[in-house]
Amino acid sequence: MKAVTNPPLPCCNTAGFTLIESLVSIALIGILMGIALPQLELQWQTSRRQDAQNSLLQLHLRQLQWRGLHPEYASSLTELSWPGSHSLSQHYILNLQNSHAHGYILHATAVGIQSRDTACSSLSLHVSANAQLLRTSNASALSDVGNCWKW
């Protein structure tokens, strides 16, 4: 008599994720990205503001050095040996205005991707006749409207 052998059963223990598990994972990743990306963009804008602030303060130091050797402040960025009209990391266009023996105004205006930073699209340093250094933002002559200067 022959022994009866049963045919092998199909294997049901396959490894992997089901379609529902995969869709839930993708949905969770999408939600987390939706929360994280706007905050990340805000941090990038804030750190790019440092480019303008550092450039303006470096130009201010160069102006002080220039004034020590000349009867009035420098009237252009080239006199201060500044390479071009952009900030160090190219996120802002720099401009020197109203330069005379007692003061000057330095402006930094956002360009490119940084122009989306509408709260602080323009940063300025004003040096007045009494040697007061005034930090302003967004074309305000007297204050930091956007609270852009943190120091």
C-alpha cells in the first residue's frame, strides 16, 4: 500500500507590508513634512538675514577705518574695497547713501529666494551726526519694524 502524501500548502507567511500599512506610512510622512517644512523655511530665512547683518557691520567697521584716515566717510562700496554690490553670501544687494563727514546710511535689500522674507526684506544701518548707530528694517527711518536685528 502506498502512503498518501498531501500536496504542499501554499505559503501564507510572506514578509512585507500590506497596501494599507504603506498608505498609512506615506500619509504620516506627508503630515510631518507639512508641519516641518514651513518652520525649516523660516529658520533658513532667519539665518540668511545674518548675511545682511554681518555684511552691514563689516562695512560699518570699514567706514570707521576710512573715516580715521579721511575727512569724511567713504561715498561708495569700492572705496571701502567691497567686492561688488552684494552681501557676502549674495542674498542681499548693498547700497551706501548720504555719505558725508558726519554720517551715512547702509542698506541691504533681499534678492532671490531671500526676497520671500517679507518681514525683513530690507535692513539698514544709519550713522548720524552724533555717531549714533541706528539699526532699522523695512524702510523705516527710526525703528526695527520687523524686529529683524536680534543683537
